[in-house]
Amino acid sequence: MKIAPRLKLIGILMLLTVGLPACDRTGSAEATEKKLDQAADAADRKINETSDKVGRKLDEQSAKTGDVIDDAEITTRVKAAIFSAPGLQSLKISVDTVKGVVTLSGSVDSLPSSDRAKTLAGSVAGVKEVRNRLAVKPG
């Protein structure tokens, strides 16, 4: 319990021991103050640079995340459109979307089914292009 006041006293004595010789030197306080100001300015510049870098990285990540969310939403809507269409719901069609470009893959029973799936995918909002890689496998 009495250790804390003793540690404080030892700390104060150490500061005085280190600080008193510096007071004897002429111009020492001004030089130290100047060095501290320079160090503070340098630290401020570094903090600002780092803050700017972090801000740019967050903006980049936000843009990428926005693309992923939009692509996932497009994929869901395309799948819903295809699988709700009569005759297409039982077919093996995979949908993948990257930056608004939808790729259809898998197999269908006829060329008209392939064309219909492509048309449905292209009618979904946000779709920029449809790449139809569906294989026709008469069944």
C-alpha cells in the first residue's frame, strides 16, 4: 500500500536528476523545444499520410463490396427468373455473376430452352451481358 507513494517519489527524483543538468546548458531548452516541435510536426505528417492511405483502402474495399453485393443480388434474381419459368425449373443451370456479367452454365434439353434462359437472364435489372455456356443435351 505504501509502495505507490514511494514509486512516485523515486520517479520524481529520477526526472529531477536527469532534467537538472540540462538546465545548466545555455540554449538547451530552446534546442529541445525545437526538436520536440519538429518531432510533433513529423508525427502529424505521418498520421495524416497513414490516415489518407487507410481512407483510400476503405474506399476501394467499399467499392469491391458494393460490386459483390450487386452481383449476388443479380445472381439471385436471374436464378429466380429462370427457375420460375415453366420447363426450365428442372434443368441443371448454374448462374454466376461478375461485375454485372452473367454466365450461364450447365445443360438444357433443347436450343429453345437455352435461348429462353439467356433471354430471361438478360431481362434482369443490372445485367450488362449474358454469356451463354449452356450445353444442349437432349434427354
